[in-house]
Amino acid sequence: MEIKDAHFYELIVSAGTAQRKSRVFNLRLSEIPDGNGIYQIYYYDCGTTHAFQGKVVEDTGDRLLFEIDGGKRFEFKPLKRTRPK
């Protein structure tokens, strides 16, 4: 998925059978040097910057699936801009 500057994303966080949806801003993904495929992910939500380390499970044109230790999954999708009619 293409990650754009100053863009909103839909986030679905899954842990076991529980899910939480939210809208996040300014998503960043960077590979940790010599981390053997480990990435650091950052996003802004509710006035706070969140950061996690984990693995990219799936990266397609319309979604990014990221998993951290313990099985918690973060699914990001670009939010489509809606214009008032």
C-alpha cells in the first residue's frame, strides 16, 4: 500500500476475538536495520503518536496488515475523501 504524507487511514486493531476501529493520521513505516524483517510503525491518533515494532504480514494496493508480538494485528486502509454534495 502506498503511504502518503498527511493522510488519514482507517485502522482496525484485532486481538483475539476483539476488534476496535478508528481513524488515524500520518502513518509511517520504517524497517529496522539488521532487524531481520522487523519494522517500526508510527501513527497519530487521539492526540498521541503511537509506535510499535513487528512484522508486515500483508502489503497490497489497498491494505497493510502489521502484527506485533502476542498476536495483535493492525490493519490499515486509506480513507477515501468524501465531498459534501
